[in-house]
Amino acid sequence: MLVTGRVLAVSLLFSAMAASTAALTDWQHASSSLRQQMDYGRMCYRTVQNPYMYFGTKTTYGAVAGNDLQTPPDCRPMQVWLVSRHGTRYPSRKKIEELKKLNELKTMITAESTMCPEDIVAIKNWNTNLTKDDHYMLQRQGVEELKSLAVRLKRQFPQIFNNPYTEANFKFLTSHKQRAKDSATVFYQSVFNQNPENELPIVKTSDDRFYLYKCKQVEDDDDTKGLGEVKKFEDGPLVRSVVSRVSMAMGLKQNLSYENVSLMLESCMYEKAWYIQSRPAWCAVFTQNDFEILEYVDDLKHYYGNGYGNPIGESMGCPIVKDLIDNFKNISRGKQGPLGIFYFGHSLNVLSVVARLGIGKDNTPLLSTNFEQMKTRKWRTSFIDPFASNVIAVFYKCMDGNKAMILLNEHGIPMGKDECRTCPWEPIEAQFNAITSNNQTCNLNMCKNCAALSSFNLVIVIFAYVIHLLYI
Ligand SMILES: *[C@@H]1O[C@H](CO)[C@@H](O)[C@H](O)[C@H]1NC(C)=O
Ligand SMILES: *[C@@H]1O[C@H](CO)[C@@H](O)[C@H](O)[C@H]1NC(C)=O
Ligand SMILES: *[C@@H]1O[C@H](CO)[C@@H](O)[C@H](O)[C@H]1NC(C)=O
Ligand SMILES: *[C@@H]1O[C@H](CO)[C@@H](O)[C@H](O)[C@H]1NC(C)=O
Ligand SMILES: *[C@@H]1O[C@H](CO)[C@@H](O)[C@H](O)[C@H]1NC(C)=O
């Protein structure tokens, strides 16, 4: 009803994908072991064994998701709390227009090209059929991601999800963007086997839990220009070496511009996310090493945009993490509460929770100059914030007391001193009280209006940058 027919058409690809990656149980280990296994130079992309899948915030969920949604023995789930990014989407209006330029670039390939003939043919036959109307809409792979997440939750927690929908039982809140509303609707439909009777609640602009966009709203995030480190890395020797290799792959005597190489990457990443078994034509101009370097650009952007490289990154997650704790506290004290609390939004919403919980934090900051040193970094947006990324928290009543579990993209997050994944609630509550009651870092008043910011130029610069990254 709220979702268009096209969006509802569903592919079965995800389940195949999920099965093949089910073996990845720890997102941090997975990243380093896969790296070695998939090293290839300029091989034929069409026949390469395991094409690279780690494309930062444009990574497909199934490539990095875990399989840790389980109820421990002698426990009963009492409440499930979820923050989810929308599923795989189409590009911005501007990007859809720019991608058409690739039709011109594809004719520039010369006889000197170092790509195999099959890859060259694929590029020459490439075309785009996107229209302006597609911009930022949920793509059908995105529908499948939210649908299958709902199905897995329902299977794991029947005590929660087999209850009928009432506003008291289940709290939904979505961003006002169509792709987030559609993601929420698909989730609702898959859990309750019906359409929502009314439009699902949309977050108010005064709500600090989820509406983190106080000063200004920007539609297009795809043309983000970074803070210093991002720019330095993009202008630096590693990215220039990628540009040079891509130009040689195409058989050009001149170097392409970075912008043109970026367009090729966009086409490659999006098509891989939309059709996960496909071999997108433009991926063939890159080597694995190139992909890794360009992935670092995205990691830097988000690290300085809303991760640990940004002084207000951790603050932004406070109200929403406090919401989680307040809900679990009520259940732990025997109060009535909803069975499920579900938020549907954007990258920033998931990353704000991630940063507040201290997930993916490295001892060394990510810099334009330390790519090699950071190869085994924890801050990899491919693993933290793919399409449909999510944080799920579950509160259990067990024979031996209350317990809680927190998962990022269905990987259990080790908590507390003994790194438990299903942990006794009391020490977790104490730990969370500490991270949500600090007046300095748990106060978003500074972003309530722009005028208040005018004396803090640095903050403004950072904030303007954050706002660019918001709607991803
Ligand atoms: C666009 O192309 C893709 C793959 O080539 C195809 O699956 C899809 O149906 C096409 N969409 C339209 C609207 O023609
Ligand atoms: C292309 O870029 C590389 C790396 O920056 C540089 O070494 C090379 O000289 C450039 N080639 C041309 C033809 O300008
Ligand atoms: C980028 O591509 C466009 C054509 O789509 C072309 O006009 C422009 O010269 C290219 N820039 C470089 C530096 O390759
Ligand atoms: C917790 O319970 C109190 C009192 O019953 C209620 O006012 C409050 O809104 C609840 N908190 C949450 C997050 O539901
Ligand atoms: C934090 O703020 C509250 C209310 O604004 C106040 O009661 C409390 O004393 C403050 N705590 C600290 C540590 O400043």
C-alpha cells in the first residue's frame, strides 16, 4: 500500500548470499582473512573467483552480516530494540545524471587496454537505465534485506514477534525520507503479514534520539568533499596510483580525472549491491588493491564525518543509546513496556549508536598517511555500515537472572570485562549509565540552532560536513 509495486518485487538472491557468508562469525576477523584469500592483480574480472565486495557504505548487507541471533538456553526474550539503516537504494538525482557520462568514457578504451577482451566487451555494452524517478528510492535488493531481517527475527524470537500489532506492543519510528519509510513498511509487512493501517510514525524534528539534522538539510550526499584528511588522501600518491592504473587499464596515454574514475567505481558498487551475483562491467577497470585504497576514502569520510575523528560523533549517539537503556531498565524493574522498538533511518543513525558504544574504535587515528598501517583497522565502514546496517539489542529473562545482548549487523558484540555476548544485565546497566549520564557529551543543545554555533567556527565546519553525510 505504501510501497510501490516495483519495490515489492522480491529477488531470491539474498538467501543464497546469506548462506555463503554464514561462516563469517566475527566481522573483524572476517575482514583480514578474506583479504588474503582474494588477492588478484589484473585478472579477467569476468572469471575472477571471489570478486571484491567491500564498498564502504555501499556494501551489500549479506557480504558482511553475522549469524549470532540466538536465544540462550533457559532464557526468554522480553524486548527487542532495533535501529536500522534503510536497505540498498538508488543513487541521488545528481549521480544518476552523472553516471550517463560513462557512456562517453566507455568509447575511450583503446587497443592498448590491459583488460581481457571479455571485460572490454562488457564495458562497451554497458548502459544505464536509471531514471530521475528512481533517485534515492529503495531498490528491490533493499526490500529483500529488510524482509529477510524481519523473517530471521521472527524465527528467533517468536515470543516477541508472534504477537499482534498494537501501538502499545510495537513502537515504530522512521525518518521522513521515502527509503526509510519503505524499509519500515517492508519490515512491518514481513512481521505482521499485513499492511500497516496507518502511516508509521515519523520522527519529529525535536527528537534528539533520531533526528540529528538540526541545522540544515541537504539532499545529496554523493558529492561530499572531505575534511583535510579525506582531501589529502584523495590528492595523495595512493589515489593517484589508482587513477593511473585505471587509465592504463583502459589503454589511455593520459590520466583520467579522479572524478571520472569515481564514477566508474560508483557504477561498479551500485550494480554489485543491486544484483549481488552479477559482474558489473565497470568493476573490471579496478584491481583488488585499487578497491582497498578507494574503500579507505569512505572510511576516512565517515571517521571524520560522524565517527571517532569527530568531536561530536560520540555525543550524537547519546540520546538514542539512552533510549535503549531506559527501555531495558523498565523491563528489568518489572514495568510494562513494548515488546519491540524499531527505528528506521540512515547511516548517521546507526553510526551514532556505534560510536557511542565504542564499537570499531582503533588505538591509532585514521590518517591520509597511514593506510598501510591501518590495513587491519577496526573502523571499516564496509563491515559497520553496509546497506541495511543495524544494531539490535535483546533483553532476556533467564533462569539465572536478567541478561542482554547487543548485535551489529547480527554479529554479537562482546561487552564488559569478560567480553560476554549474552551478559548479565546489572553490570551492563552500570556501564551504560556511565556512558549516557555525562552532561558534557550527552547534550545536543549545541545543535538546536545554527545561531548558537556562530562563535565556534570549527564546530560549524565539522557540522556542515556531518550534514553532508547525513542521508546516506
Ligand atoms: C535495468 O537493467 C537491469 C539489469 O540490466 C534490469 O534487471 C532491470 O529490469 C532494468 N530496469 C528497467 C526499468 O528496465
Ligand atoms: C599519471 O599519473 C601517474 C601517478 O600520479 C604519474 O606518475 C604519471 O606520470 C601520469 N601520467 C601522465 C601521462 O601524465
Ligand atoms: C571526464 O569525462 C568527461 C566525459 O564524460 C570528459 O569530458 C572529461 O574530459 C573527462 N576528464 C578527464 C580528465 O578525463
Ligand atoms: C519507563 O517507565 C516510566 C514509568 O512507568 C515511563 O514514564 C517511561 O516513559 C518509561 N521509559 C521508556 C523509555 O519507555
Ligand atoms: C548533570 O545535569 C543534571 C541536571 O541538569 C544535574 O542535576 C547534575 O548535577 C549534573 N551532573 C554533573 C556531573 O554535572
